[in-house]
Amino acid sequence: MRILVTGGAGFIGSHYVRTLVSGGYPAFAGARVTVLDKLTYAGNLANLEPVAGGYDFVHGDIGDAALLAEVVPGHDVVVNFAAESHVDRSIDGAAEFVRTNVLGTQTLLQACLEASVSKVVQVSTDEVYGSIESGSWDEAAPLRPRSPYSAAKAGGDLIAQAYGVTYGLPVSITRCGNNYGRYQFPEKLVPLFVTRLMEGRKVPLYGDGGNIRDWVHVDDHCRGIQLVAERGTPGEVYNIAGTAELTNKELTTRLLEAFGFGWDMVEYVTDRKGHDRRYSLSDAKLRGLGYRPSISFDDGLEDTISWYVANREWWTPLLAAR
């Protein structure tokens, strides 16, 4: 079996690759793994050092049709993590998000179609659903994205579904909540706050801090993706919910307490444009395939903080390069 992981040097993709190469997914044991990554600011081969030599690497862009025509053939499964994913960056400049998340996805899907790939998994986000005041989204909820990032991801999802209906491409889509864990680039909330607090710097909290997010550990997320790769029905969408719904203020409190700081280390900043108030997913469909989250938020957050404390040499150069 041959597996192609696009965006496999990023935060979530690299976790999937490390687990896959290490034998953490028995159904894919012994698979030959190819990682395709553009190595933007968020892609880092250091993320894959624990499994160096266990995969083939191709430096490239999912929007490069000629390259994909060389790389994709011969692979049985393609898992697409490749994406521009930071909302703030999408607000500052939307074009790259559309190019990668929509056109890049279409280019990859076309290559998979031409190569007769047996299974494609398109990794997406709960943000495509917009904002929900109460209850939780299931997979039938309408797409109402509210940022350039989420709109571009929704566009990629719709292209994927169209390729399934029009051409019969066996593609499934996963949508998850906010991820956290080791090796996350320090622009997202958890690693940003942890690294700032480690340096004795204040942390920026948007608006009133009341925005609610559904937090899922990256390991649980990747196990859900793997389950869809193994058993998911082509054409279906599968939500991957987290284990904790917290306001940003509640999460900030936990992080401050972990370092022994008080609220004098918080700087309230102007709220993000179009900031979604609440996300919440129902993962009943995925649980029907046997999925259960295994990492509690408390345990996962403690492990994440400990990792950043112990691996300053990994994140310090990333901050210096920003």
C-alpha cells in the first residue's frame, strides 16, 4: 500500500505521518508513505525528525499539476492536509487562501482522478459552518463561512463533493474543531500564549474573550481521519468533535494558572473582524464507525505545555523568523 500525505510537514499532517510511519495505524502497517509539502512558514521538516528515513519527501505545491502528474500515480490513498489555515492571515490577504484551498484542492483532486486513486480524504474545518448560538452542527448543516479562510475551505469541500458526484472520485471529507498539541506553529492560541508566557510577555486576548471553541487534541483528530480513510463512505462528510468547549477567556485562565501568572499578563486587543462567536460539532456519524476521543483536555493541555517548555529549540527559531 502507498499513502500520499499532502501538507505532511505541517502541524496536523506531521502528527498523522509520525503516527502512520511509527505503526500507530495497524490497518496501514507497512505502507510506503510519501509526504508532499510546499514548506511554507508553517511547514517544517523538523516536525518529521522522529520518523526520518521512514517516508519519501517531495518538495512541492498541490497547485502544481505537472508535479502531481508525476507524484500521485501509484498511490492507493491520498490524505490532503495541505492548506492555508490562519484566519488572521486570510483577513490580511485572501488570495493565497483561495489559490491553495480551492484551486490547489481542485488540482489535487483532478490528479487523483486521473491516477485512479482508491480513496481520498479531504481534511477540513468546522469553520465552514459559520457560527452557532446553541446546539451543535451535524454534517447536514448548511455551509455559512464568515472569513476568507473558512470560505476557501468551504470552496474546497464543495469541489471535493462535486468530484465525487460528477466523476465518481472516492473522496470523503472530515471537519474538526480547534486542534492543539505538540509541534503547532506558535501563531495559534495555545502555542502563542504558552511561548509568550514562557518569555514573560503578555498575551493578546481578542474582544471580551467570550468566543467559544471546541478543542480536540491532534492525536484524536488524526485517529478520526484515519478511521475515515479506512472505513469512511465515499461522498460522506464526518465531523470530528473535541472534548472541551471553552471560551477563550476560560482557556486563557488555564494557561495563566499553569505558569503561575495572573490577569495582569493579559492584554485585551481589538476583536478580529467577523469573529465567529461559537463553534460546536456533533460527531455521532463518526462514532458510528467506532470513534471515541481518548485524550481528555486537561491531560492533553498539560502534555502540550510540557512539550513546549522542553522544546524551546524547536519554536524559538520559528518566532525569530516571523
